[in-house]
Amino acid sequence: MSSVIGYAVYRTVAVDGSPAGTVVNRVLWDGVQAWEPGDGLAAVADPDGTYRIGSVYEASE
């Protein structure tokens, strides 16, 4: 049995004055089915809901 985890979906580039990293959606994903956030977007596991829509995620490199 897989567990469902919350993910923050964020922009990888600045758009319309919003900086790269702006969270535009949150999804629950169990990791069983294939899923990709889409062009110009990325996702980060965020089970605690730290990154809400409109906040900015700063990816560490």
C-alpha cells in the first residue's frame, strides 16, 4: 500500500512579474501512477504544507 504525499507545484521561471519558485498549485500524489507537473513547472514533496499557493519555494542546488 502506498501513502499519499502533498507536493507543492512551482514555476521554474519568472512569469508575469512572479518570481521563479512561485507555488501555483498543491497536489496529493501516491507515486503509483506517472505524473509530471507540466512545462515550466516542478514539484517538491511538501507533506507538512509549508509552501502554500502564492508562496515562493527556493530550490537548493
